[in-house]
Amino acid sequence: MKLQVAMDVLTTEAALTLAAQVAPHVDIIELGTPLIKAEGLRAVTAIKNAHPDKIVFADLKTMDAGELEADIAFAAGADLVTVLGTAGDSTIIGAVAAATKHGKGIVVDLIGVADKVTRAREVTALGAQFVEMHAGLDEQAEPGFSLATLLNQGETAKVPFSLAGGVNLSTISSVQRAGATVAVAGGAIYGAEDPAAAAAALRAAII
Ligand SMILES: O=C(CO)[C@H](O)[C@H](O)COP(=O)(O)O
């Protein structure tokens, strides 16, 4: 299982600092949606230039104009770009076309999708490299939130998936047991006093 750091910071400078701290321990470096909204795709280029050996993930969460948005993110240096599972099939097909043109990949983020298992299978058939079983920051803050439902949906879908929803040291083993291809950790790394140590501990927990 790969480890992905989600950098939900707001400046390119902060992202470059964080990426330099955690890069030795992660496989995928994600530029979070707020970072890309604040800084634009220049931030993607800066991270790819600093870490050419890492998979750079641009969390665009595209909802329309799939081919155009994915194309500009790949041209900026992204290796993986997200499209929302709630988007129409034509948006996902367009984004996959851009990925094929660049030799890169589309990840379909299932945040907000009610039937994640069915949609995961549909978008995989449309050419997504993998899906993201995702509970966003707002959903995580709702009373009674637990990762268990997402883990179960990932296990049931039987397609390649990443899992994001406040993954931390006490849950990463369950993410691996559920069969995830990638575990995504944001707050557990960037919110830690020592992000490098936090990333190293998550990496060490992956067998
Ligand atoms: O995409 C996101 C929010 O929409 C986050 O980057 C993702 O949820 C991972 O962060 P965390 O581990 O803090 O949940």
C-alpha cells in the first residue's frame, strides 16, 4: 500500500517546506484543493520541480470541463488529477482522455456520492486509474463519524481504491486490511508537531 500526504496548506512556500520534510516517507504528494485555489497550478509545478521522483497529485475535484481542467493540471506537472464521482460520465471520459494524452492518470473522488460501490465500478470502467473512498473534512466533523463505512465500501467495491477521511496512526492498519492501494493522510501529518516523524510512523505501520 502506498502512502499519500495531503497538503491542505495555503501557500506554495508552506507546501514546499512540508513536502521537503515528508518526501522521504511518502510515495504520493497531494496538493490539496484549498492550496490549488489559493495559489493556482503554479504550486503543482513548484512541487513537481522540487520532487520529480514523487507522484504529484493535484486535487482539483473537477465537476465540469473534465478534459480542459485535467489537461492544464497535467501540463503543469501533475501525475494524478481528481475528478468528482458526482460529475457526469462525459466529464470523467474527457478527463481520462486528457490523462491518456499525457500518459498520466485520473482519480475519481467519491466524496458526497451516496452509493460509492456502484459509482466506483462505473468510473473504473470509464478509465479511472483508481477511486478515492473519501469522507471530507466537514463529514469527518459530523457527530458519530467513523471510518468503518468507508472501509466496508472499499472492500466491497473490488476495484482499486485509495482511502481518505482522517486516516491516522490508529486507523492505517485497517485501511491496509481493507485492501486499499493508497492510504491518504492529511491532518495526521501536516497537523503534527513533527510532520516528518508523523509520516515516518505512518510508513512504518504499513506492512
Ligand atoms: O481532500 C481533502 C478534503 O476534501 C483532504 O485532503 C483529505 O480528506 C485528506 O485529509 P485528512 O486526512 O485530513 O482527511
